[in-house]
Amino acid sequence: MNEAKQTVIDVKKMSCKAGGRYLLRQIDWEVKQGESWIVFGQNGSGKTTLLSILAGFRGHTEGSVHLFGQAFDNENVLALRRRIGWVSGSFFDNRYSKEAVLDIVLSGVSGTVSTDGRITDRDVLRAKSLLDELQVLPKVYESFAALSKGEREKVLLARALVAEPELLLLDEPGTGLDLAARERLLTMIDQLACQRQMTMINVTHHVEEIPQHFQKCLLLKNGRVYGQMPVAEAFTSQVLSDFLGQSVLLHQHNGRLFAQSDDRKAVCDATPL
């Protein structure tokens, strides 16, 4: 008999307000250990807000949020953050500037935005190994501000992975990457999802950035849950057209999804879904 999987994320009736405006409203969502989820929605749908709450860097105003069976509080926030890897250019671009790449990656060990006295030689070796794998090791002592947008995304991914997290939160990790770099990153993310050792949440609004081995999808629209379903059910021409409010054609080619407006002719050898 298979052992019941632990609930990693348990969100119930959760809302988040900024001033008098709801950024998220009445979110119900459960994620089990080892699952890989796509969070999909247009800009302004609340995707980044949701991940920043799950990462323990932002509070919510209503409802409940539990990670690994615990709600964030002043006593456990750092301990929980160390179990969570978080990649978000929109968040960290406002917090890093002159810091060296190596120090930024090592800050992931403590779950803060800076390093502390607990860094070991093993941590440094792992940080440099990740930077090497992501092809940014030559930048190890440069400042964050001196990096290109794509290089910053790679450094933040190394920061997220350095502590070998149980939960990996990816907030549009392909942003700013050229085509070759994006494909290498998506391959790496897909390999991590295939291993099923980490629970993974990947936020995007581009269907071509959905790795093949992600299983489930949370659709967000105007701060509310539009639907939760397997990726294969969410990403069809009909469902996506209804969700976006405009006619969209989805195609699959070599296991990857591609989308186009219905008024454009397909330009590649692909099978409509």
C-alpha cells in the first residue's frame, strides 16, 4: 500500500489586500509532496503575490496558509524559509544591488537576503558548483547590479537550490533569458520535476515555458482561482480561450506547447490540441 503523501501547501479561504484592493481573494489550494504545479495567469492575476506569501516574505490578510503543516510566525519563519527555494526577479531585483553573486547565493542557506555565520565550506562549494552548472561561475565575485537580467535569474536559481529545498517556488524564471539560455533552464527545471524529489511550483503566463513533466495547473484570474486541473486538461484551445477571453489555438510539437491567436496561421508542423 502506498504511503499517504504529506501536504506541503495548504491554503484555505486566503485573501490578501493592499489598501482597499484585493490582490488575492478566497484562495483554496492544496499541494502534496512531490507534485509539480504550473500557476498560470495573465499579468496582474496575483501569481507573484501568491508565491511571495508561500515563500514567507509577505503576509496575507484573511484565511489560513500552512507550509509543511505550520503557519508562519515570528519563531518559525526562518526555519520554514530554509526549506523553501524561491526564484523571483520582481522581488529580489529590489533588494539586491551591490552584493556579490556568491554572497547572494549563500543567503539561501539562511533563508534571508544576507549571509550569516553558519556558512560552511560545503555551502561554498555547492554554491560555486551551481553557478558553474548555470554557466555564471565567472561572475561569482561581481555585484548583482553588474549582471544582465538573464544572469540575475540564474543567480537567483542557484540561491534557491543551494540549501537543497523541499519546496521550490519559481516566479517566471525564464524572464530576460535568450532562447538558448531559456531552453537550458527549462530542461534543468524539467529534470528536477521528473525526479519527484522536490515539490515544485512554476509561475508563468507563457505556455511554451511549461516543462513537460509538470502534472497539475492552478489557473488564476483577477486574484481568484479560475480552476485547478491536470495540465493536459487545462491547456487545450477551448479551455485557454475561455480563460483568456479570446480565441487561442494551442499546438503541441515535440512534447512542448505553443499558443497563437486564432487569426494567425500556424507556421510550424504541429498537431492542434
